[in-house]
Amino acid sequence: MENKIKPQLRLQEKKDIKEILRQNIVVIIFTVLTVIGVILSDLPFHFMVRELVSRIGRNSFLVLSLIIPILAGVGLNFGIVVGAMAGQLGLIMVTYWGITGIPGILLTVLIATPVAVVLGWQTGVLFNKTKGQEMIAGLIVGYFANGLYQFVFLFLVGTLIPMKPGTPMVKPDGIGLRNTISLGSKHGEGMKYALDYVLQVNVWQLLIAAALALIAFKIIRNRKRGFKTPVASLIPNMILVVVSLVILLVPTFRMLANIKAPVVTWLLIVGLCLFNILIMKTKLGQDFKAIGRSQHIASVAGINVDQTRIIAVILSTVFASWGQIIFLQNIGTMNTYGSHMQVGMFSIAAILIGGASVTKANIWQALVGVILFHSVFIVSPTAGKVLFGDAQIGEFFRSFVVYGVIGVSLGLHAWKAATAKKKEETEE
Amino acid sequence: MDNCLLQMKNIEKDYGGHKVLKGVDLSLKAGEIHCLLGENGAGKSTLMNILFGMEVIHSTGGYSGEILIDGKPVKITSPKEAMKANIGMVHQEFMLIPSFTITENIKLNREVTKHNPVSKVLGERLKTIDTKTMNADARRALDKLEINIEEYAEVAGLPVGHMQFVEIAREIDKTGLEILVFDEPTAVLTESEADNLLATMKKLAAEGIAILFITHRLDEVMEVSDEVTILRDGELVACKKTSDTSVEEIAELMVGRKVELNQKEKSSSEGDRKVLMDLKNLHVNMPGELVKGIDLSIYEGEILGIGGLAGQGKIGIANGVMGMYPTTGEISYNGETAPLNDTLEMLKKDVAFVSEDRRGVGLILDESIALNTVFTALKVKEKFIRNFKLFKMQDGKAITSHAEKMIKDFDIRCTGPFQNAGRLSGGNQQKVCIARALTQEPRILFISEPTRGIDIGAKKLVLDVLVRLNKELGMTIVITSSELAELRTISDRIAIVAEGKVAGILPPDASDAKYGLLMSGISDDPGKEEK
Amino acid sequence: MKDLIMNKIGLPRLIITSLFLGVFFLGAALGLPVAQQITDIIKRMGMYGILVLAMVPSIQSGTGPNFALPIGIITGLLGIVISLEIGMTGFSGLVGAVLISLPFAVIVGYFYGRLLNVVKGAEMTIATYTGFAAVSAMCIFWIILPFQSGTMKWPLGKGLRNTFPLDNSYGLILNDFLAFEIFGVHIPTGLLLTFFGACFLVYLFTKSKVGTETLAGGMNPNFAKASGVNIDRNRIVANILSTVLGAVGIIVYSQSFGFVQLYLAPLMMAFPAVASILIGGATAQRAKVSHVIIGVTLFQGLLAVALPVANEVFPEGNLSEIIRMVVQNGIILYALTKVNSNGK
């Protein structure tokens, strides 16, 4: 080792365009795919945007719940499926009791959270026992827990767990829950839109407000620190304002202009973003970072690695349970035995498409990922139909993308780890 | 001696009946640099593990004896308590996270934090990191060491020498540090970096910190230390003022003659020796045992011993010849150039190898003695194979009968050829390894650390086997061992490796001091053979 | 003594064996025909056996259980589809399907093996997603490949059907070969012969020179390297063999089932196969042919008897499916926790 490591000046490294392209290759590929899909599918643009806005609200929270375990070195937490089950448990109970609206949501969270804590803790313990294989363990944990979940809701409900006969969610013979449970068909009835419809605001007005607020925040913060804000750093926000204004004011975009956004849901998402940022500035966050980089060194320094990993998994599981509640209140129907199963893979595919990896993730990657992934989702059936005359092909392509992007991303990670190890051996 | 900062008195420790420390004393005064010397296995690391309350000590029954700090007896049962007792350590391998900044590394798990509204309710761990104060602290520690690097730079890009200083900065940033242990700190440094480090050590000592310095470089010992303590075989051999002793004396004390074993009679006459294998400028990239340019001739029919301290590269030679680790240089074998980095080709040329890592490389623990014994010959020479043209099958009968023969020949204590190798004792495992190499019918055998971790009776058996093979079959044997005594018992010549190079070649009856000096890398005329 | 039993058999196997026996006797007590139950056990064992057997080479080579079994299955399905398309029936159809699938299986197995060599240390996870991705990619091809055979195509629309019968070609051909009844138990002689024949061939492989080297490379790569073994090549060979077994396995399975299932059917097929061999006593690093026979009998036997018994006790719902999920995934999780503690 000696002599060979040259002193490197850690100056502001100039990144050339190639490097930037290489680092964002996944995002670029999917942006191109989306654009092609949009062109091919020929869907009305306002329909796509409307659909996308609702999907962002529906899915972002779940995807954001993946960030902490990635930073803590646990990897992609396929175990969020278990959290989703906890969320559904809460929803089922609250729906059964007929509590609606905000009180319903609060009660659901109250039920789901402790269950998610316990399940997350158990998952974390298991991950500690399967270090290095967390990702396949997480996948299998989901399947395993699904067996138990089905046992509870198909067999114990109506036998050990008494249910009022004749409840719509129970099967006609009084044992087990139906395959689908309606959370209400419109706002005010059941849990449907319980969060989304508390406050609906025009999405463009909301964006303008948010962008202006961000600009103000940046200027004030920089002034406090005593330097002027460079105008260039404000350009993205300004563009957002201008685009929104154009859409609002130009009559051609009338169909686009009246799209509304669920303010409370979006605020919750922003809240989780903030949490993810703030937690990393605490001692706990520093520990996450340390064990994420090197479990060995962290433990020599006296950090309780296993316990910290468990905390990361618990946080992720709890957020996933809340995310599933947000997801289902938007959808309005719960597929009792299926809604949770896809959550893990879809969320993970989304964050990877946003440019995250097994060891690196941030909120922007999560949000960009949600937008790109769901754009592909929206357009691929119609694109498939146009291209091959069969909508099914688009759907299969979609699931190929999900599996493929996860597989490739995990493969790249393993390949990098293997070559790094080899390099270490040959370079001295 | 009442002004002693640290006193360790009559320390004893055994691992499962095997005594590794036999009543060792050590005392350390504030502001002195005290060197701790000894060969591998002399007990240095065990002593340090005791001082730091390492898990490995307390999970194996603790130790006996007394530790006093500032005259008060203390019981250190965990690294945390060692830290509380103001003892710090600079590790040989860096405990630094590359992608963290220098500050983050210095403050790892000792971050400065301040309360925020949430942490008041939910507890300490949610307190905010106070980066400003941390940077200031790190700056102070770095300034103390007169290191001019930015505290917010990432560790990843730093030269090794600077990383070492970050390690030291971390220790002196701990408030009230009184005792600082350096464990072979100069091993990974360049010469100028090492000089820097020694200067820093002197500076720290001048500020009143007691420094315990573990090294094998005797010139460094003479340069910086006030006192030296020498251990050998778990015993305290000497504790002297550095000014009262010399390099030669220290070297002699370190090596010592352990057991008088019968010297093997000279096997071949000196004149008509034929070179069987010639290594030229061999570099082997084996982590932890780097070989940096070895020139060595191996004569037909001899037993060549390779000795030296751990980490100096002696283990790397056999591994390099066999192509186990990336190797450059030149090997000529039997007059021809032998291929590098090609294990199979080497084996085909009747070169056999018994690895130093018996359980990791030498055996498949979960497989039978029989398979372990025949595997290499089966692979390389297609022995024990029934060839059906399209495919080749194991010849189960032949394998079993050969294994039974080997078990008998080597007196391997087992329940039969189908017992798993992992179930055997260390000595018997070693015999299986040797049996595997012999099944290959080699012309030259590289055997590394053949007696490591096996009991004394088995040791003798294994060594006897080697001598027998050499005498009866005329097999050339290259034995690498950390135990100089056993090398001196059976070898014709002994090459001592230091810092990745041959420091010198000695006859088995050369003096202890000569061995000691060579092992510390001090040789007047490297390569010159003593007669 | 107690420790000895626990170590030798292992807690999970003990639990599953008792569960199996318990359910079996419960069924008998409930008045279910015992002969029918045994018939089912034997049939399922033969049906799934070769798919489980595919795990042996991959585990022995050190790449862990072949979670990418769907890749092999797809090539087998391709063999069936092509053999039917060109109108092959009967025994020649069956053999034809195997022969057609072989080159596909060898080629994809080769590339799959290459892939695994690049991602050492994460083989199981990567294998799982490789399998998933291959299945969903193949779904597209089932639609767009230009097959014309009436039995396989949707009467309207594009592509092949989800499921189609083999009764006009080679359905049950092995099961019925030399089949006989004894005490009311139907013995599918041809099926069993095929399964045990395959077992014997794999056993021969493990005792061949290549097989021995592969085993050594899987058990201790460093040991094998020190004896000059080309580990990467052997891993590829083993995974080719595993993929081929997957292909043959699905062909035998399909003829026994009487139907061919395309599209998403192969997606989850690796998991019961992995679980079976683990139940048989294998670990993620060590497997023998005997583990296959024991494991597939126990696991598929349990499911075979659980189905009628569960229906008797709980007429509604699919309790045996739940048992499958819990047992199958529980045993895989258990095996994963052992991967690290084995001194890796």
C-alpha cells in the first residue's frame, strides 16, 4: 500500500458532461422511455398529468420510506410489504367500526403504528441474522408474512375473532374477509379520500406558492449566513413559476389548468422529506451513515450496529404502514389479499429509476423516481397497444421494467463490490 | 517507582490451558516512550488486549494480575473503560471511514451534539450534530500535531501517512488522554512519513503523554525510546533503559534459544548442489504478507527454512510461487522458466503446496478425509479416476484404499476415511494436508506454518515426517514458519525475510543475535550467505 | 441424545415431518381414503422431483439454490410449444420437447452462469430477479411469437393461451407408462422411473471428475484454487446443468399435470423447489441427491395430504395454500439465517 496512494488535492472537481451523463444514466434512459411512451400512446396530455398528480400523492410516501435503510447500509428494504400489512390491518378495523374522515385516519395510524413497530423490529432482527442477504430475506419475509396475514384474515376472522354477521366486508358464510373491501365510493363515505379531500387546491397555484416560498427561504437563509444568493440557483424555481403561470393563463391549456392537488397528502410527503433530511443531522443519523459505510469501523468506535440497523428498519416499516394508508385512501378499494404484495417491488423500482442505488438515496431520487416510474406505468399499456396491437404487451413490459431495473441495479452493486474487492487485492 | 502512570503487575493469561503470558510486568511513566518488543506469539498483543479490556480476553476466562493507573488498581473489562481510563490506541490497520471527513472520523461516535425540541422528548440520540464545534475540536487536534490539512476534507483521498495522523488526532482529541499505544505504526509508512511520526511521538511525550510503542524496527527503538521491555514466549525477558543497551543485545534477547532440539545432520555436501528452483525479483501481492522482490535459490534435496516476523512477507513466497496471489518476477524451475500465476501448471510440474491456512485453504472441513487426501492428485494427475472416454468418474475403491493407507502411514487418528476433516484435531488435520500433498508425489514441497496451533507431541511428529520425506525420498522441502526454533531443528539453511525481502540466509547454528538482527531488517550485506 | 437428534435432523425438518405425519393421520381419522392420499403423494413427488433436483448442481457449485429456475422452465416450455407446433405427439413428442429445449437451456444457462460469476456474494438475490425479469420478458414473446397450432392459440386475438391441455399429444404419457395399482394406490411407474433416473444421473455427475471439482469449489473455493481448479468454469457448468434440469423438470411436470401453463405461471416456481431441498436437509451451501428425494416427498407430500384434509376441516378458503406459503418461505428464511453463521 505504501507509496502508492498519491496525495489528491480535494479541490472543487470539475465534472465533465460525460461523467454527469454516466452518473445519471438510469434517469436519462427512463426519461427517454417516458417521452417515447408519451408520443406513442397518444393519450391526452391533461389526462396523463392528472393521473400523474394523483399517483404522486398516492405513492411518494411509500417510496420515501425506503431511504433510511439504504443510508444505514441495510439496502433496499423489501420488507416494507410487512409495514403495508400493518397499515391495512388498521384500515380494516377502522372500516369495520365505520369511523370515517380524519378521526378514521388518526385511529388507523394509531392502530397501524405499534403493529408496524413490532413487525419492523422482528424484520430488523431477521436482517441482522442474514447480513449480506437482506434483500432476498426481505422479499421472502414479505411472502412469509403474507401467509400469516391470510391465515388471520381468511380463517381467524369469523372464528376466533368474532365479527358481526352480515358485515359487507365479511364473506357470506361469516368466515374470512372478502377479496375486496370498499373504503367508500366517494369522499365522506368511509375512508375514501379521507386525507386527499380535506383540502384540494389547484396544482399550479400550489406549485407557484411552493416555488415562491422556496425562493424566499433561500434568500433569507443566505442573508442570515451573510452572503448574497446567486440568481442562477433560483432559476429552476422561477421556471416552475413561469410554466405554471402559462398553464393557468393561456386558454389552450384549459384542460390542464383545472387539475387539483390533495394539499394535506402532499404536506405529509413534504413532512417525510423533511424528516429524512433532518434525521441525518442528528446523532442517530450520523450513526446510520457510519454503519452504512462500515459496520466494522462503526462497531469498533462503539456504535451498537445491530441496534441501529433495527431502528432504521422499524422507521422504514412504520412509514410504509402510513404510506399504505395514504395509498389506499386514495384508491378507495382495498384488495384484501393483494394490495400490499406489489408495494415493495414497485416502490423499490421507482426509487432505483430515480437514480438511487443500494447504498445511496435521497429524497429527490425518490420523487423523480415516482414521477418517471408512474409515467412509464401510465403510458405503457396504450403504447403497447399502438406498437404491437396488444395492451397486454405494455403491461408485461411494465413488469419486465420493474424486475429488470431491480435486477440490474442489484447486479451492478454486486459487480462493483466484487471488482472493488479484486482491485484491493491486486493493487498494492 | 511511585511516579508510574501505568503499572501492570504479574499479568498471567491462558487460553484453554495454554499459557500465553507468564507473570509479565510493565510500567510506564508519564512523558516517556516505552518500547514493547518481542517476536510473534511472544505475548505483546495479548498484553495489549488485556490493557484494552478486549472481548477476547474476557470471553476466555479473563486474566490474573494487577493493573494500576496512577497507583490505583483498576479493572478494565471493556474498551469503553479503557477509554475512560484515558488510554488510547493507534491501530496498525486504520479505523477510518474513507467517505467521511476528517472531522467526522476524529469524532466518530463521540460527536458533539446539542439539544433540539424533539431530542428533549425522545432522547439523546436525536440531538443535533454540532458540526461547527466538531470542526473546531478537530482543527485543534490537528494543529497540535502540526498537520496542515483541512479538517473538512474526506479521508479517502489522503496519503497513508496523513491517515495515520488522523488516527492520532482522534486519540488526542479524547479529553485527558494519558497513555497512547502505537501498534506497529510505521509498518505501512514510507521512510519520511515514519520519521514524521517518530518526531510527533517525541513531541507528544514531551507534553506528558506516556507512549507505549510496539515495533519490530530496532533502529526506531534506539532512536526514540527511553525504555524497552522485551517479551519472549509470554515471559518478561528484560526491561532496560535504552541507553544501557544495544541493538545487538536487544536482538539476541528477542530471539533467544528456546528449546535445545537435536540438530539435523547435514544432508548433502556443499559442493555439488544443483539449483532446483530459482526465484528472481519475485513480487507477491498477498494482503498482509507482501513480497517485494525476493531473490532466492532452492537447491535440490535440501530443506530450506524461511523465517521472519509476521507481516514481513515470508508467507507470501510460497503463495506466490503457487499462483495463489498475483505475482510478478521470474521463477525458473529445473532449468526452465515456470509460469507465474498458474496454480494448475505449477502443480503439474510436481510442485506441492501445504498452505499456512489449514482450515481456510488446506482442507474442505465438511468433506471426508478420503476426498481431502486425493483431491489434488485427482484434479492434477487424474489419479483415482476411471476414464469412460466421454466422462471421467471417481474411482471410489481406489480412493478409499489410498486414504486408508495414508491414515496408517501417518497415524492419523480418526474413525475412518469417511470422517469429515473438520472433526479432526489440528495435528491430524495437518497430517491430512501433508498426505494430500504427498499423494501428488511431488518433487518439491512448499509447506507453510506446519505446526501452527497444534500441540507439542503432534508438532514433533509432523516435523519428523518432513525430515523423513527429505531423507528417504530426497524430496526438496521449503518450510515457512514463524517458529525459528523449529526451522533451526530441521533446515539446512534458513532465509530470513524482512520487509518483503530476503534479509539474509543463515545456517541453523548461527547466533541468536544474528537472527534477531536479520528479523528486524538489519543486515550489513543482504543476500550474502554465511558459512 | 436429544442434541444428537436435533443436529442430525434439524428442528425445521422435525417440525415439518411431524406436521406431515399429523396431517396424514388426521386425514385418515377423518375418513379420507388413505390409498388416494398415498397416490397423491407419489404423483406430486414425481411431478415436482426434477425441478427440485435442479437445485443440486447449483448449490454444490457454490452459487446457492437456483432461484433463477424460471429461466430453465421457460426453455422447457419453449421446447413443449415448439414440439407441439411441429405436430409431435406421444413419446417422440415428449423426447422431442426435451431435445428442442436442450440447446436453449444450455445457451441461457451458460450466460446465466457467466452472470453469477460477476456478482459473487449476491447470487441468490440476483438470481431471483433474473428469473422474474426473464419470465416477464418471455410473456411478451408468448404473445408475439408466430405460433399457429390451434390447441395453443387463442381462438381470437393474438398469442398463445395461458393454459392449454396436452391430452392430444403427450399428457400423462409417463404417468401411465407401466402404471399399476396396488392396494388401491396408483403407481405412475414411468414418472417414477424418470425421476429416479434423473436422480441417478445427477448422482453420477457429482461423482464425476468435473462434479468432484465443482463440489470442492463450492465447499471451499480457496481449497479448490490451491489445487488448480478453474472455479468459475465449473460454476458455469453446474448452472447449465441446473438450467437443463429446470427445462426437463417442467416438461415432466406438464405431462403429469396434463396442461401447459405459460405466461406468469413459472414466476414463483423456484420457491417451492428451493424449499423442498432445504426441507430435505440441504443448506444454501450443501446439497445431495438424497436431500431432493426426502425433501420433495416431505414437502409435496405435506401439501398433497393437507389439501383434502384442510378442505374437510375448513370447507371454505384455501388453508393448504396458506400452509404452503408459511412452510415454504419459513424454511427459506431459516436457511438464509444460516448462510452467514457457517463461517462465510
